[in-house]
Amino acid sequence: MSMERICVVVCGVLLLMSTASVGWEQKHDYKLALSKSLLFFEGQRSGKLPPNQRLTWRKDSALRDGQEGGVDLTGGYYDAGDNVKYSFPMAFTATMLAWSIIEFGDGMAEGGEWINAAETLRWNTDFLLKATANLPNTVYAMVGNPNSDHSCWERPEDMDTPRPVYAVNTTHPGSEVAGEIAAALAAASIAFKNYDAAYSWRLLSKAKEDELAWAGAWLNKATNTKKYQKHVDAAIRKIKLMEEVTQNYYIDTEFSWDNKHAGLYVLLSQIGQYKNEAQTFACGVLPESPTRTIKYTPGGLLFKTEGCNSQVVGSLSLLALIYAKHLRLARERITCGNTKFPAWKLVEFAKNQADYILGTNPTGMSYMVGFGPKFPQRIHHRAASLPSINAHPSFIACGNGFSYLDNPNPNLNELTGAIAGGPNTGTDHFDDDRRQAAQTEPTTYVNAPFVGVFAYFVNHKK
């Protein structure tokens, strides 16, 4: 991956540096939603668990991770309902958590969750420091073999499948992983700056070891330089060429762990660049926009993908809140064709999406486990579906767990705060079936942006 492409990916991160301040009547307990959204991450922890672990049905796991590669890669998060650790989405998760702390820390403090948010981030960045211990030559990208892992249905505490280590280096390049991690460490250094200065310095020092454009973009922000601006411009020219060739003009509403285009444009619009493209993002998501490109279900849920749609809902909602503040500070409106919208319409959009996830939808179901009277009972998650070590201390072998996957009964353990993938069609229909992974599997990068969204609405209420 070229330096220009890396810069495009990273720059979207920087846009989450401002917030809107519009007040809204609360339909749900956003403080409780914030608390539970953070608690979820404790259920995803890998490694030696701390004494203050709150989800006590989870125990230590994967204590030898990295040994096959001669390194210590214990810790971090299992990214979804399986037991593999992927550095790329884990780094994006860290960046989203860091941005949420930076931008919405007041809401977290008001909700009594600032420390929990910081420690959730630290559990992630501690692992990323290990993954980059051998920079500049090697970055560790994955622990565990997805094929062997997915051939089993077993608790992380029981894992007996091979745990190979996969690395990117000059022989096996993968600069996007290194860039993602560098950006995450730089973002986290800002989040920790006034909380743990020594740790903040350590994170930033490690980020500086990676000279890719994404890390450079963060350093540009810190030093108020434009050293990498030419790479940004060159990459955007390539994006626009790709749009022309493929006739894919929906890319401006993409913002996820593997695509930062919308974020890039919003960020650059804050310094007067690419303002039209940033407007395209806003106009693409607003329901009333005459140039809308995003689809909605009849119940009002943003619908973009048939696999883990909640990821897009959360990331675009968070991004909308950031752009709304920029517009408000600049006293600008959103122009979509011949129609103008005030910035608060983006806040309204984000709130409607958050409320849908929390239960304001045709099914009356909250898509957050443990929130409200009705929520998914059968999420696609090995540890949640199998009996805990507390209840069943005996070893459950690889193939013996599939009876729990196929069992129609509710999960045995509540993975509190997990946000399911949600409806995977445009009809608001949801199958509460753990075999339907696209709808019921939670991931860290679904929850991470919602942490910021819920924190925003804790601190902005009518």
C-alpha cells in the first residue's frame, strides 16, 4: 500500500476532534447505555484478567500467545465472537475509543465512566505496543488461525487450536496495518495526556517510530505542519479517479476500519479543504436530502451492508456529530442541491440511529445485550453461548461445543453491552439466532464508536 493511500486511511481519524452541542430530549438512558457499551469490552479481553474484572464469568485465556513467534503477544481483545486477535481492526477500535475520550470525555465524566473508558483503551494499546515491539522491521498483525479457530466452537479459556503469529515486514508487506496502529497510538497519546503523562509519552514515542503517512498525519496535527499534505492530495486524486472508473460515487459515505474516506473529507474541510466532498458525506446520509445515497429501513435505520450493519450505523453517527460541531462553529449550513439544512440535522440523524439501536424501532428490541426489557438472547459468541468456567470447570473440546451453537435456547452468559450486527436486510427484520452471524455477532469496532455517541448524548440533553 502506498504512502498516499495510508495517508487517506489515517486522516479520517483526525476529524473526531470536535463535537456538536445541540440539546435533545432523551428517549433512553444514555448514561446506562454508555456504561454497558464499555462493560462489553471486558467480555472480549484476552490474557491475564485483572482483579477488578467485572464480567466474572470470563477467565484468563491465551496466556501463551506469541510464543510460536518468540514474542509476547498476550492481552488485547478478541475482536468478535471467535477467538482470533487481529491487529488491524483492534487498532481502529483503539482509535475510535481514543477519539471518543478526546471529544466526549465530559459526557463520560458526567456518566461516571471516564476511568472505565481510559482503562478499556489501555487494555488495547498495551497490546498494540507489543505488536510494534520490533519496529521498524516487523509488525505483528494476527494471532491465531481463522480456519482452525472457526472449525471449533470452544471457550477462549479452553483453546487448544494452534496460535500461529502472522507478521508484516519487508518480505510480506502490509503497511496499512502499521499505519493503523501508529495512528491509534498517536490518538491514544492525546487521550492519556492529562491522565497518565508517562504512558502518553510512551505511546507517542512508539507512533513516531513508524514513518508512514498515517502516523505523519498525526504528527502534522501535533506540530501544526503540512509535511504530508502532498500525499493526501495525491491519494484523493487517486480516489476520485477510482470513482470515475468504477462509477462508485457512494465512497464519500464510507467510514469503517478499512475505509476512512468520509472522515478524511470532514477533517480537511475544517481547514478549508475539500469542503464540497465533506458536504457530499452529509448530504449522502441525511434522510431529507435530495442527494441522499444511503438507504434506510422503513423503521429509520441506516442500512448499508448485509453484514454487521451496526458498524456503519455507529461510525457514521459519530462522524455526523463531529461534522455538526465544525459547521456550527463555522456558522455554516449543509447545502444539498438546492436545499439547505442546519447543522443540528446531523445531530438529529445520529440521535435517531442511537435510539433505534436502543429500542426505538418496529420490533421494540434493543440491539444492545442487557439494555431494556427486550434484547438479543442468542448472539453469535463462543464464550457467551458456552457454559462458563464457573459453571462447568471441565474442559470442553473443540468439536464438543457445536451443540451449544445449534441449541435454540438463550446464551448461558450475558455479554452485557454487546451490540449485535442488527437487521441485515432493509426490512427491519432481525433473526435472534446465533447461527446468523451477520445479524447477531458483536464486534469491538461496532461498540467503539457507540461509546462516543452515547457519551455525547449524556452530556447534551434538553
